[in-house]
Amino acid sequence: MSEGLDEALELLEGAQHAAERHDMIAELARIHHLRGNIFFPLGNIDGCREEHERGLRFARRSGSPEAEARALGGLGDAAYAQGKMRSAFEHFSRCVALSQQHGFGRVEVANRSMVGFSRIYLNEVPQAKEDGDAAARAAALVGQPRAELLGETMGAFACYELGDFDLMQGYLKRTMRLARQLGARRFEAQGLEMQARILLDTGRSAEAAEMLREALAICREAGMQFCGPKVTSALSRTVNDSAERAALLAEGKEMLGRGAVGHNHLWFYRDAIEALLSAGDAAGALEYVAALENYTHAEPLPWSDLFATRGRLLAGAARGNVDNAMREELNRIRNALRDAGLKPFLPALEAALVA
């Protein structure tokens, strides 16, 4: 809870040596699971996956359904960290189902919100919000503030995608209270980022920029891998100077190259497309459309497919290349966004159709 991740890794190293000397299978399952959990926010994507795979092997050797459920949740984290959100959804769903079957309430509560976080990228946002709400309620009842924090954050993410900024404010208020209570600085930074996104999307760019710079300062202190790149890309949408925008996007790309949790790639590319379209740089926007498609090439996602196509269409419209075929495609994507409830992303398409 206190985010002392380096110290935690040192402790686990000592614990692993002791467990290996005495062939303590159940403890080794737990140690690898915990190390995988620590690698997740550090952006050590390969390490996260490898540790949770080891944890699952030890869990199955131990014959403990609870250890197996925890390991499945860990594999969900690893897939999420890689941006493989469909695989993440499947792992988290199996974890929650196994936990419900055996009555592992704490494991279920800890992973239920992650079902929602991965479900967002399947364009099932209302259901994702339900997952977050259920997780937050259950966590509050059993006194798991970290799981409650995840559930409330899930609610904020869903409300943003749905464009319900009034409801989102309540989730963010609870998120920030819990983050500060736990000393979870990276979640505090993310809470500020999401609050700034409301300001940005309601025409208060200067205030949004100030808040995002505060969030970025916390990221530099607590670690950039958890939400630093998407804070940077949100900030790129607030600036008018093309050189500053380019510098922010270059910094964000460099962060992604060093390793960052999967949601950063998805939100960074979407933000970059928005920033460059707003600046009238259709060619630049198309570069980030290609980057989004490339990132999800191994495991395509409905969410990324929708936003990549939207970006490509809007870039074409900005160049005046609107014919009947494109008009039909603009209508199709507009309807797909509407069906998914993604209202904030409709006006640009509607303006292109009118034009």
C-alpha cells in the first residue's frame, strides 16, 4: 500500500531463497505472484508475465485453488500490461469465477475491477462501470481500501468514455481520498490526470494544463511507467505551440519505448491523434493511427479499431477527401461509437459529415 516497491523486491528476494531451501511450494507461488504484481506498475512487462507464469506453475503444484485464482489474476495483469486486453479480460474473468466458486472473497474483490478495466477496450463500457461499482461496494464492506480505490478509478474511466462528467466528479473525489489515504502517489497522479481531462474537454485548457503538469511532477517522483505517458499525451492536447506539442509527444514516445503499462499506449496514441487533428496536422495524426494499429496488431481490440478508423477518416476529411464511400464510413463509425455509448467522440465525426 505504501508504494515502497524497491524495498518490497528486496524482501521477496530473501523470502524466495528461504522458500527454495525448504521446498515451500505454496510460499513460492505467493512470492512469484507478489513480484509479478510489483513489476506491473514498474512497467517491467516481460518480468510481470514471467513471474505470474511461474506463480501459476507453483500454484498448480500446490493444489490450492486460491493460489491458482491469484495466479490467474496475475496473468490478467501481465496481459493488461502488454495491452492484450482481450486476454486480460479472459484471465480476470476466470480468476473471479474461480474465486466465486470457492468463496475467495478477497481475491474476487481484488480482481473484479480489472475485469472492467480490460472490458473497456472491448467496447463494453457500461458493463465495465458495473464491474467497478460492484468491486468498490464489496471492497468497502470487507475493508480493502486498495481494491476500493481500483473500483472507484474504474468508475471514473468509464464515465469519461461515456461523457458523463458530472458523475465522474464523484468517482474522482472518492479516488483521490483513497489514494491520499493509502499514500498511493501514482493513483493520485492518475486522478489529477482524469480531472484535467474533464477541464480539457469542457474548454478549460489552461486549467487542464496546470493540473496535468502537477500530475506529471508526481509521476516523475513516483514513477513514470504507470500513467506518465498518457499524462504527457493529455498535456499535448492543451498546448498551442507546435514545437512544445512535438516535444511532449516525443517524450511520451520515449517513455513508451522504455516500458509502460498497456493503457498508456492506447490512450497516448488516441490523444496524439486528437492533438494533431486539432492542430490541423492530418499527416501527423495518421502516423499515430498507424502506431495504434501496430501496437494492437498481435491482439486487435474493438476499441483501438474504432479509434484508428475514426482518426483516419477525420484526417481524410481534414484534407477535403470526402466522397460517398467515405461518407458511408463516417456514418458507420459514428453509429458504432453511439452504440458503444462513446458520446464525447461523436461531434468531430458529425462536423465532418456536415462539412
